[in-house]
Amino acid sequence: MSEQLTYCEVHPNRETSLRCNKCNRLMCPDCVVSTPVGYRCKQCVRQQDDKFFTAGQNDYVVIAAVCAILSGVATAIVGQIGIPMLFLIFIAIPVGGGIAELGLRLTKRRRGRQSATIAAASIVIGGLIGTLVPLISIFGEFPPLSIVGQYLMGNYGPLLLVGIMAFFAYSRFKMRA
Ligand SMILES: [Zn+2]
Ligand SMILES: [Zn+2]
């Protein structure tokens, strides 16, 4: 009755018999990462990520530009023609996903750790500019912030569009396909 006790390689005081299914390292429940291909250690998951994340600086620039410009155009159009709220939600989902998809195609589907965040942030920035274009064109310059605030509260349609587009573009970049 002598069973050899085994311990986590990161936490030597924690008994465990779990092993990484790639490198066979012993790991405790805190060190385990559950992946679609089974339990892996953090090191193996990171190595896998490094192979997956191949985007460079230029890809980020392309993604930011595509997302900001298209989001700006979409919100400017919506602000002009006043689409009913329900329909707006309905079109925001495919438009957000579509913008992300275009960004992926233009960068040969290279992903980076920051791709999703950059896409969402660019959609928000471009969308805000697109929303404010009619106001700026009335004033001929960037209006006082108090007026901008009032204007945005009265134009929640485009803002809603921006939020939904950013969310779905973010999700699209997080998907590994
Ligand atoms: Zn491993
Ligand atoms: Zn551990």
C-alpha cells in the first residue's frame, strides 16, 4: 500500500495527480486551463496562443482604420435617416460583425492579443465622430461640450448602434475562426 504522492510543479505543497495532456506536467486545479482539446498547463496554452496571435503593428492600423471609418459612416447615415429603434438593433448586429469580418479579411485573418479591443475602441471613436458630424456641420466647428452632451442624449439611436456594433465586432475578433 505505498502510493507515490505527486505535487503541482508550480505549487510544490499541493498534492495533485492531474497532468497536462501535452507536456505531462503535474498541475493543481489552480494551474489547470480547460481547453477544447483537454486540460493543459498555462505554459502550453501560452505557446499555443503565440502561434495563433500573428498580427503585427500594421494589422492593428488596418483594423483600427476599417472599424473607425465604417462605424463613422454607419452612424452618420443612421443619424440622417432616423431608423426606428427596433430595426436599428436588428441591423447593428450584422453590421458590427461585418465590419470585423472585413478587418479580418484585409489583414489575412491575422489576429493579435489586442485586436478585439482595438476594433471595439475604433468603432466607438469613429461612431462618436459620425454621430457628431451633423452637429459640427451646423456649428462649422466643434461645438461646446455642453451642447455636445445634450445632442448625444437626444440622439441615442446612433449611440445604441455604436454600442451594439462594438460589442459584436469585439466578439467576432475573440472567436477563433
Ligand atoms: Zn503543458
Ligand atoms: Zn499549481
